[in-house]
Amino acid sequence: MDLFSAAGFDGLEGRQPLAFRMRPRTLEEYVGQEEILGPGRLLRRIIAADQLSSLIFYGPPGTGKTTLAQVIANSTKSRFVSLNAVLAGVAALREVLDQAKETRDLHGRRTTLFVDEVHRWNKAQQDALLPWVENGTLILIGATTENPFFEVNPALVSRSRLFQLKALNRGELKTILTRTLQDPLRGYGRFRVEIDEAAADHLVETASGDARTLLNALELAVETTPPSFPPPPETEIHITLSIAEESIQQKALLYDKNGDYHYDTISAFIKSLRGSDPDAALYWLARMIKAGESPRFLFRRMLILACEDVGLADPQALPVVEAAAAAFDRVGLPEGQYQLTLAVLYLATAPKSNSAIGYFDAVKQVEGEYALEVPNHLRDSSRDKEGFGHGEGYLYPHAFRDHWTAQQYLPRELQGRIFYQPSDQGFEKTLAPEVARRRELQLETALAPPSVEVLNFTPPSLSPLAGESGPGWARRSGAEISDQLKAQREALLEGLAFRRNDRILVPFSGAGLLVWEALRQAPEGGVYVFLSRKEEGELLESLGEKLLSVENPQAVWDLDEPALPPFEKILVHRFLFRRRPSLSSPPAGKDTPASPPPSPADLLGRFYRLLAPGGLLSAGEIIPRLSPRLSSFLEEEANPAWREALLRAEEALYENPSLPSGWTEAGFAAALEQAGFTVAGRRVLLQRETLRISPALLEFWLSPAPAPSAPPGYGSLLAGLLDPEEIRGLTEKLTRRLCGAPVPWERSFLVIRGVKPVSGPPRS
């Protein structure tokens, strides 16, 4: 190197920072941003054709926004003016606008205005550009490190094309480094600079995509390494790893507490916790702490996440984070990083549940509904009980077994609406089955027909009380129904030793009392439901949606269907007095049976054939003959003829084994054995309740059945023993005795098990 070259380097250009000197002048020199500047890309075509429209470049520092504007300035024929929004105020902007107007009017040229850090201008300054950009006097090129959708006026954004520049990758930074060391005019090509590969890699890695950081570090390393710079001729400058480490030290993290990088980083942190990735969560935590983020802000976000994303899957998440936050307040930094780390690791490794968002479904329901009244039994009884009956009918849960009863708490219009759905994670997984069982009982209580004492066999559709209480006793409270149904379900399922791959048949499902529990117990086998009417299938499908069942049962319309698999278990609840379909039911959508319904004995035989060898039938049924009789409510002084008629009617009704009402515990066991089963156990569940009987219902029981083909009931049997006047007198007597006050009642529920022998006859 001679004296003149050294002097040249010491000139104005030599005194400029290396990053400024190495700034590309043409598109060919530009490195990076291939997504927008690669061959054939839109921005490259715009620059090459000099067909500029207003542009906004958005990206982190050191990615080439200002450099790209300079490339455009070197290639455009329009007048190019550059301003920095940090330094330039209203006066400078007004001067540019006046000159732009003059250039347009006198020379017909447009002006391209580059505004660096454009987000620094206030709204009024940005608005001042609008008419000139609109009429084409100015072509605006804005550069910003902030999200333009938030920091730049929407009107200005809508008139510009947005291009996002991304951090440079390692290869692109290595290219810039190599080019700088080889460039003899603007870089260090005229000097003998040798850089170790490890040193170059360290500079590239630590620069983290920022070309300016890389060049500033390289400049410091080269120009501070002995001997003095510029070096004597033939002197080698050797950059080692240690020199590189001293030159770049630690790069300041890209983090603005009020900008995009703040929100992007905290978003990455929260999503890592939600996604149960402790490694990523610790990384983003370290990024934020090193950048100076407030630990209290981080604890606030983690307290939210403990409820929003962990919730009842781990109820300890909230106390743990709260305790860590309290401990941090006592300890402070730097030791407080342990409390932060503990909270992060706990949340990242905890089971997750977002079931708390059910609250927002409730909010949506409230916002979109007409004001619904509070049900009367839930109203405050302390003020208005006497005058308005508020609170009447409320059932105190602690007075019931398990401190719960199937009481409706939603407004009538919303009954059956579900907002909270337990997840299958962590602690909440243990809650989910009981929550589901209680919901199922509430739905079964609301939808199932009342318990039937066989006093009249008239079909429900012919009952004068259809739609109220049907042909059975008057409806009891939901509490009594749910308690009885729960006890019956537990007795039917107790000790069945379900396997996950069991195939289960549930005939006559009702509202699904056994169906949903069977699905929980055997999720891999399959649950089949024998249906007789289209409405039954629609009901099950609707309930599956309400209960958010993972899988719905499979409908069976024909028990002779060849594709039916052999079943390991058949669960039957109250089938003696249900409306029984024919064994070969019509397709869905048709309600007319193809053949007469089967008898209970026929059904037991069919169940036997459907079971696999070793399969089990668990059946539960009310035994009417073990219940109180109407004759027991007649007073001693009542007409003897009435008592005699009642006793004879009851004998015909309850002592005839050919009628369902005449079945006994022993008769049920005999029917099972006759079908081929081995009786594996039986028990009778005694259930007590109170009933309310209306005069209309009592008259219905004691009236002759209007359907000639119906089995005999009280009314039809009494018609052959008493004349109409006597029946009327008996009805009035029983009405005075039974109607009005609650009637105590005992009901016997038989649970019986039948096993198909392994060596039994093959299934037909």
C-alpha cells in the first residue's frame, strides 16, 4: 500500500462506518430477501421497470430496508428525497412537499420520498402526505421496525404496498462477510485480513440475522487489531475467535416492550406453555428476562394461563404460580429467576384443559337471549315466600344421598343446554365421568316416562292424560325419579367387569340411562341400541350432542340382521312394560311394526341367541305384584262388594304369570333358564317414594280400556265385576282417600343376571 492509497482511505469515504460503505448500490449487489427480490418477484420487476407506487418496508433492524430504498434511488428516474422521521419535523416535510409540487409543475417529474422510521411521525404528519400520495405528486417509501397495521395510519397503509423483510440467514450473512473482506474499495480487500473460520462463524451466529451488527463487529475487530490501522504494507491482520468474541460481545436482544417483538415473544412464550414444551418455554423466558421484561408481567400472564389452559386438569397450578409470584416479591432478581423457572416448568408439564372457556359460551347465550326468568324454586324465599311462593319446591341437595339430586337449575327454555365440558386430562379426568352421569340422570329424569304401576294397559297415545303423566302414577319430583334411576343403574352395572373391547347391546334405551355409561366402559368395542321408532334414534343422536359424547351408539333396527356381532353383554332396563318393537323392526323413518311385538319370553330367547358364549345379560325390572295394592287403601267400612271386586281384579292382574304384571322374582329366573341362561345372581332393590294421584288419573285407571286388544287392567277387570254405578262410587271413595295428599309407596326393583354357557347351543 502506498501513501496515496492510505490517504485515500483516510478521506471522507474511509471515515464512514463500514456498514455504510458496504451498503449495496444495485439489485445485483443486494443480499437476502429472495422472497420479495428474487428473479421474477413483484418488487424486483417494479424496481427494474421504474414503475414505483408507494411502498412500506417492514422488518427488524439490519435487514436492508434503508439499503433497498437507496437501491431504488439509484435506479429510478424520479427525484429522490430522503428524510428520517426522528429528525425531520413539519418544516422539513413542508419543504419537501413544496419542492415536489414545483418539480411536477415545471419538469413533469415525480418525487420519491423515502421516510426512515416512518412510524415516528405523528398522525397529523402522516395525514399530511395523503393528498400528495393520492394525486401522484409523491411516491412514498416508508421504512419501519413496527407493525404498520398498528403504527402507520390506515389510510396511508391502504395506499401503499407492504413488503416484510426478514432477518438474514447464516448463508447470507457469510456472503456479506466474505464480500466485505474481498472488496478493495469499500471493504478490506486492499489489506491482508485473515479471519479464522471459528471467528467468522461466531460473528455470523451472534449477529442473529442483522447485517449492520455483523459489519460493525467486523470493523471493530479489523481496525483495533495490532498493528495500528491502516497497517504497514505486507502486514497481516489476523482475526481469531477471541478477538471476534471481544468485538461483538453480546448482541442486544431485539425486544421492544411496547412493540411487535414484545407481543410476538410473549405470544411464543404462552403458546409454548400451552403446548407443554418446557424447553421452548424456558428459552422464551430467558429472552424476555435478558431483554429486561418485567417479571410481574410474566407472572400475571402465567396466572391467567393457569386458569385458562390448565384449569381443573391440575387445580394446583394456580396456587403454585401464585406462591412463586409471592416468593419472587420477597426474593427479587437475580435469585428470583428460580421462582420464574419453577412456575414455567410446572405450567409447561401440567396436564391441560381449556374447559373454563365454557364461561364465554354462557356469556354469548346471555348476550343473545331475551331475559329469561329465574325458575320459581330457585328464587329467594327469605322475602317473598309467603306472598308469591318464591323458593317453593327447592330441594336442598345436602338432604339427599351423595349431597346431590337431579334438580333443574337453568331457566326452563335452557334445560339441557351445556356450557362446561370436562376434559380428559389430569385431575379433571376424574371429574368428567361423575359430571356426565349426573347430566345423564337429569336428562333421563326430564325425558323418561314416569314409573308405571300396571293398573291399566291402555296405550299411552290413547290415555286422556297423555302428555302429562301418561297411564302410570302422577309424576313424582325430579329428585325421587333421579334417585331411583341412579340406584337402578348402579345395581344393573355393579360388578360387571367391563372390558374396553366389549360389544354391548342396550335394547330400549329410553334417554340413554345405560347407553352412555356403556360407551365409557367399552370405548373400543362398540355399543348397539335396538330401536323401534325414528324418534328414538333422533333422541339418542340429540343427547349425544348435548352430552358431547366422544362416540355415539350404533342403531340396530333388526335383531335378525346378519351383520350383527356376537355381544359380550346385554343390558336391559325395564323392558316388560315398555312399548316393545317387533323383532324385525321397520327401517328408520317408519313407525308401523312389520309383525306383532314379541312377548318377554320371546325377547329373552332372542337375547340368548345374540350373546357370545360366556356372554352376560343384566336385566332390571319392577315387580308390580310386590307393590301395594289399591285394595289396601280402602277403609274398613267401605262397601264389601267393592273390596271383593278389587281383590278379585288384583288376583287376576298380579297372580297370572302369563301377564307381565304377574311376573315374580322366581318367574323371571325360570324364564331365563327356559331361554338357556344360567342364573348368575339376583337381588331385589326396595325403593321408597311418595306419589301424588290426581282424580283424573284415578278415574282413568278404573275405567274400561278403550282398546279391545289391550291386556286386561283394573278398569277392564272391574267392568266384569261391578256395574257402572258401583264403579263410580268406588272411584269417588278412592279419590277422597288417595287424591290431594302424598301417598307413601314402596317399589321392588329386581336385578337379575343370566350367563350364556360356553358350551351352549350355537347362535341361530
